[in-house]
Amino acid sequence: MRKSTKKKSKFRHITINKKNYYFYTIKWIDILGDAGHADVKEFNNMKPANMVTQAYIFKKNNKCVWTFASYDENEESFSDRNVIPKGVITEMKRIVI
């Protein structure tokens, strides 16, 4: 009989309270706003901002992705948190160790 061994993940992650959280690079598009006066040329040149977030994925569903970048090593506590709507995400890559 072959002894079962746990396969080590090749992706960067942390384990908190027996749950693995994987590290991702997330590219997404954000609203660009301006409250000042602008001429037609300036207005036509406005484009959404192309954002990059590097963080651990707390959870995700078909509408949103919850992320965190900081955490407490001694308890289940998370900081630097965001909820990103999936509709604005252009790319998600899990980071390899």
C-alpha cells in the first residue's frame, strides 16, 4: 500500500486557520474622474485607469473578488482589503513560487 503524501503547492500562498490563501496579480480598470473645467480635446483624451493589485484572494464568486494584502500572524485578522467587481477585472494570475 502506497503512503499518501500531501503535495506542496507551486503557487505562493499563506495558511491561516488551516485555510490556504493564494497570492495573485489582478489587472483591472478603474473610473477616472475630474471635477475641473476641460475643453473638448482634454475631455476626449480621458480614459479609465489601468490598475494593478497584488494581493491574496480571500474569496471570490461570480460577481466579485475579495482581496487582502496584510494579515495578523497570531489570529484570523485581515487588513488592506478590497472588493473588486469581476466586470472590471481584465486579468488574474496566480503567482508561482
